[in-house]
Amino acid sequence: MKTVFSSAAALALLAAPAFAAPEAYTLDPSHSQIVFDYNHLGFSTGTGMFSGFEGEIQFDQEDPANSSVMVSFPVRTMLTGWEARFEHFMSPDFFNATDDMQVVTFESIAIEVTGETTANITGDLTMNGVTKSVVLDATLNQVGDHPMEGKPWAGFNATTTLLRSDYNVGMFAPFVSDEVNVQISVEAMKAE
């Protein structure tokens, strides 16, 4: 009788579907950028970028809604292409960031799959001491073995629009647009 129950239990385990867990992917800082732009007085479009940041994606290829993402970087890693503009953005008029202790973070709280390779990622964005919920319109570009690194790799793009005033950096709005367009492109390698 014991053998019958043991055999039945073994068959039940074999018949049960295997559920894959999310796998950890580490952002490749050399191929991950956040580019932002804003309207400057109606005369031009100002741009800036963050690059070299850290983060991790828990990526579930079988069930993308079960994935998650976490990113963080110091405000002072911002690139503007003009030192005086950078210093103004770091001044009390905007971020008041005197050292690398002031950090921007994003942590996902929900992912809604919207297509074969698209999803809306809702998460908490913390910037300048303020946390607000934002939605990233995300696309999976590609997943597969990296041709030079020889290991699993994934690439994603995402966009969103933020209001500067939501994060207490709304100086000169509405002359300098309150809305900031954000474009994100990241590569991530499977963690070892």
C-alpha cells in the first residue's frame, strides 16, 4: 500500500506544471540611459541625460506581469552638456544636490501586459524627497544570448511624462515647461 501511495505521489509531482520563477538581470550601466527633454521658453528643446546607473530586473519571460524592476542613481550623475546649466539644476532653485547622497529611485509595484512585447509598468518614483506613482510605457526590444558576452541579455525601452512641479523642481514653470518627456533605454545581463 505504501508503494502505491509513493508511486501516486511521484506521478502527481511529474504531472504538475513547472512554474518558472523570475530570473535576476543586472542593468548594464554602459548601455543604459535615461534621456529627458523640456520646452525652454518656446524657443528650444532642452535635453539632459542620466547614464551609468545601477538596477536590477526580476524578469519572468513566461509571465511578464510577474516581473519587477528597481533602479537608483545619484542626481549629480545628470549630464546637460553645459556645466553652468548642470550647476543651476543642482542649486537650491531645483535639486539642491550638493553631493552624491541625493538619489533618484524607481521601484515597480505592478506590471500590466498590453501586447506581445509591451507592458505598462507602474512604480514609485522618488526624486527630490518626493515619492509619486508613475507609469512607464515599456517595450521588450530583445532577449537572447549576447553575441560578444556569450550570456543571456535583455533590452527594454520605456517612456513617460513627468511634471517637474510634482517633485518640487518646478522653477520658472510654465515658461520653462512643467512637463518633462522621459525616454529610457536599458540593457541587462542575467545575474550570475
